[in-house]
Amino acid sequence: MMNFIQHHMGKFFLFYLLIFTRQVNADIFVRDDIFTQPDIKRFSMCHAHGCKTVEQLSLTDTQWQKIARHFTPAAQSAAQEREQIAAAIAEFEQIIGVKTNTSEDKAGLFKSMGSAGQLDCIDESTNSTTSMPLT
């Protein structure tokens, strides 16, 4: 009897998965109002929690140079590169924050949730995805 159960357990489990579960797909966050091929003269930035507000922005050459300077000299290690990326994103957010009224964004989500100018995880991840190809 035990051999019968062990032999058919895999089939039962597969049957269960097919009948009682539904297909799950990754939700890729792309919308018509978010540029998916950004450059410094045209990119999207989200804010207002859950990307409720999307602004189409640009950087001047001077603003771009302030961001790009964080990558000179070239990183000699992965740790240095992570530091450079963090510094560049911080500079980017300071420049953009003035344009989007998000310059007072506080670290962490829950303490300032719902506050004007606060970015949530959707805003932050979308903006990081947008800004990384620029840098």
C-alpha cells in the first residue's frame, strides 16, 4: 500500500496544481506615459504614491555633468561602483526633486507614508529603472 501511495503522490500533486491553482504572471510595470528608452533630454519620473503622477522631464548638460562626475575616476571594484551609483542617484534625485517637489522625500516608507512629496516603493523602483540607463 505504501508503495502505491508513494508511486502516485507525484501524479496527485501535479493534478492538484493543474486543477486548483491558476497561472501567475509577473506584472511588468510599463505604461504609455512612462518612457522606456529614456535619455537626458526626455525621461519620466513618478511620484504621488503608486506612480499616480508621471512627469516628463529633462536635464541640462550642466545638470548631467553633476551626475556623471560621480563615475570619474572609474571604479576599481564592485563596492566602489555601488558607491558611485548611489552617489549619482542621490545627485539625480536632488536635481529632479526640485522639479517635482519631492526634494524632501524621507528615507523609509512607513514613517512618512502619505506625506506630500514622499515617494513610495513603486515610485522609487520605477524612477530607478528610468534613471539607471542614463548613468
